[in-house]
Amino acid sequence: MKYLLDTNVVSEIQKKKPNPQVVAWFSVVHYSQLHISCITIGEIRKGMLKLSKNDSVASLKLKKWLEELIIDYNERILNIDKEICEEWGELMSIDGTNAIDALNSCTKQNKTI
């Protein structure tokens, strides 16, 4: 089985005191089953740049973590293509779902995750 991790799940494991259930789940899932979306990279970068205005130390830590995340997930980073965008547009026309969540959902369905 493959899993597309949402940004909040990827971020949770990096906290000083992560949710024990998330930690437990990560301990039983094989690393090769885990994927992230290119959207996750964008969301983390957004957070990093927002932090840089007020907390350069935290921003640099986030930057280093993002660089490591990109290396670690390398071939398991899913990109958005035309088909995903078409599905996303259709979903957004009928559903009031958060745009980012809907895009991740379409990515998951299209990439058979």
C-alpha cells in the first residue's frame, strides 16, 4: 500500500513532542510506501518564508529540514499534471473543499496512491 502524506502529518513528526499515534503509525509503515506532493514542498516553503520575517533561526531550521525532506523523498514526490488539474477543477466546481486538500485528493486518485 502507498500513502500520500498531508503536510500536517509530515510536519507533526518533526515537532519536539509529536502526537504519539502519528509516531506509532510511522514506526509500522515502510518508508518506501510514503509519498508527498509537490504541494507539501510549497506549503513548507511558504511557512519558512513567513517565519524569516520574524524568526530567522527558526526559518533556517525549516529551510534545512525542507532540503532534507526533498532529498529523502526524492523519487516519491508527486507532481501535479494536466489530468490532476482537470479533476481538481471538476471537484472544486461541485464541492466547497479546501483548494489544497482537493488538489491533494486528486493527486492521490490520479497517481493511484
